[in-house]
Amino acid sequence: MNSTNQSLKPLTTKINSAGNIEIGGCDLTALAENYGTPLYVLDEHTVRSVCNDYKKAFSGYEKVNMMYASKALCSMATAALIASEGFGFDVVSSGEIYTVYKAGVDMAKVLFNGNNKSVDELILAVELGVGRISVDNFFELSLLNEIAKSHNKVVDILLRITPGIECHTHEYIQTGHLDSKFGFDLTQIDDAIDLILNNYKNLKLHGLHAHIGSQIFETSIYGDEIEILVKEIARLDEKFGLQLDEINIGGGLGVKYIDTDCPPSVFEIADIIIKRLNDCVERYGINPPVLFLEPGRSIISTAGVTLYTIGSSKQVPKGKTYFAVDGGMADNARPSMYQAEYYAELVNKPEAELSSQVTIAGRFCESGDILIKDIKLPELEEGDILCVYNTGAYNYSMASNYNRVQKPAMVLVNNSQSDIIIKRETLEDLISHDEIPDRLIRK
Ligand SMILES: *Cc1c(COP(=O)(O)O)cnc(C)c1O
């Protein structure tokens, strides 16, 4: 069965009677006109649809905790939306903790990850009652125990481990291989557990956590990951009598950025995961654990698009034709950071005949600020609106103010209604944290 992450565009994308592209019943040329560009647009129906895919796909396993990985896109509205689908949240900073807290999320359904959580961040997590902290290393074990002790609390933890699995994704987004910066090596787990049992009385260990990487297309690695986690749990049970009952297999499912991408369906991976889990539970003789999933990209990417206005152009003699848009690497770092590819269409003439190949450049002062290399589009004119698909994940969340450019707004669309969920930054916002020391002020 197909799932939403296999779609290149938001599910509600169509060409309307005016001949323009619409999403969520909203004409994209009207959105660009009303809210300005660059503009992030998020389709509520697509987000709900993929959440439902996950819930349906994993309904065959009784104990599943869906934790949306906030780092893909974190805002108060998206937190409220995804919480309304029954998901919990994987967070990686005090900023993400605070955002989901202010959005009214049940903090017991929040899990805190990261390889170098600060003292202040751990204190905030303990004080707000974050449900699970995935402890990454020995330093953090001791630090968290101290903080828990000083708050008179016992804190519920998982241990993040490095399972030693390599996936074929970009090097920067692999995390499960052996020399990764994340998590305890398998050979260090026993020492960590010795410490928890004997020294760290303010920590309660519930299970193991791993996350292999991102934009994963291989289905088999999830099975391998489960095998490693269950085997470890059985071994630790035998050695320490722990009876750990939670495994967290992270996120990572891929999405379809361009036509040739074929990510697996949520239903396919759920099938593999549940079968392997049931099989391992029986073979290793443990009680069926609670299964935590942390999808980020696959929940939010497909639902998002970015609208840009076409501006200047340059024809290199005997070379490429460049068209520049009013955004680029500061609102979408992925092409310049890891050669990510995107698909785009012209919102105001989606069905016009495609002309020769063009390259879509950003407006930022770096030669590497190219959004899309060599794409066939209709004849482009200044003022045309370009829609870049699949920008819901790791676009706004990685956005910067490079060149002192204001971050774009984001609107949520649904049933022909559009609502601002993140306001466009203003020039005042940009200078609002600046201070000039007195001695530099000309009298
Ligand atoms: C980034 C991350 C995720 C989410 O990964 P996606 O590829 O966006 O699904 C989940 N868990 C952890 C620990 C992560 O670091």
C-alpha cells in the first residue's frame, strides 16, 4: 500500500480553474500576493494523512509510541497539529522543549535527545517533566544524575547506543555507524549500566535507543537494528536482571524529493519492523517491549512547499541560463550543504510547454547558493512564482539570517483557508538583539 511520504507533492496539489496551482484549496499565486515571497506553505491535510499512515501501519503492534522528531520543523502550530494526531515529540534543545511546552504538549510524551545537552537544557527538561531523556554518553549520565538528585527526582532514561549499522545515505546524515559521534558504543553499555545500578540512584533506565540516519531508502536496516536492540536487551536482562521494556528505533524514513526517488512506504517498513520485532521477542525470550518511533522528515517534508518570485537572470555565453529567486541557501540550506535535489513548477503557468534547461540560483552572496541545477521549466519571466516541492523538513528549521535577510513567513493551508503560523521577520526583528556599546555612540 502506498503512503504519503511517497508523494512528490502535497496530496491536495492541483491545477485550479484559473490555471494556477493550488494546495489546500488555496491558489498559490494568491498566497504569494497576500503574504509575499519567499513563503513556506504547509498543507494540513498532508500532515494528518502521513500521521494516519503511521498509526494505521503500526496498529498491528500493541505498544507503539509515535514521537515526531521536532528538529525537522518545530513551531507552536506544528506541535499543536501533530499533538492532535496523538503523537509525542522527540526534542533536541531547550528551544524545542520550550516550543512544544508552550504549544500545550503533554510533557510526559516528550523525549529529549542530543550528544551534548547543556546543564541548563537538562535542568529545563527535568523541571518541565520531560517523559524520557535519551542519555548519550558517560559525562551526561553523571551530570543528569546530579541534576535529578538536586531536584529530588528520579528521571526516566533510555541509553542511546551506536548499533554499528551503515546506511547508504549522505555521510553527514548517517548516525548509526561505529565511529559516529552519537551514543554509547556497544562495548560501553555494561559499564554504563553498572554505574546506573550502583551509583546513579536518581536515574531509572527503561530501555535502549538507536537512530541510524536520515533519508533512508533501504528497508532491511530497520530489521537489523531491531535485532541488535532486542539481543542487547535480552543479554542485559540475563546479566543484570534488568527487564528493560522499551526500544526506540529512531526515525529516518525517506521522502520523494525528485521523480526518480522511490522511498519505501510506511506500510512496508511497518510490516518489516513488526515481523522482525515479534520474531526477535520470541527468539530471545523477552517480553514484547514498547516500540518508540521518531519520524521527522517523513512526517513533515511532503506537506511543505516554498514559493519564490523569479527575479534577475543571466545567460552565460555558451553556458548555463541562471534565473535568480528571492530566497535560497538561508531558507533552504540543503542543496548547498549536501547537494540535495528538488523539483519545482511554475505556479502561474504549470501547464505551459517546457523550454530549455535552466538553473535556479538563490539571492545570497555565495556561488554555491544554487537551489536547483538544470531543471526544465516553462519560459520564465520576472515576477513568475516558482513552487519548490518537499521543503517541509529541514528548511525552516535550518534557516539562517545570512546576509541579514529576514526569515520567510509560513502559512498553514486547509479547506481553502490559510493562516499565518510563523510571521515573516521584520527589519526591526533583525536588529532587535543588537547593542552598541556607549563608547561607540557618536555624541
Ligand atoms: C534526526 C533524528 C530523527 C529524525 O530523523 P528523520 O530522518 O527526520 O526521520 C529521529 N531521531 C533522532 C535521534 C534524530 O537525531
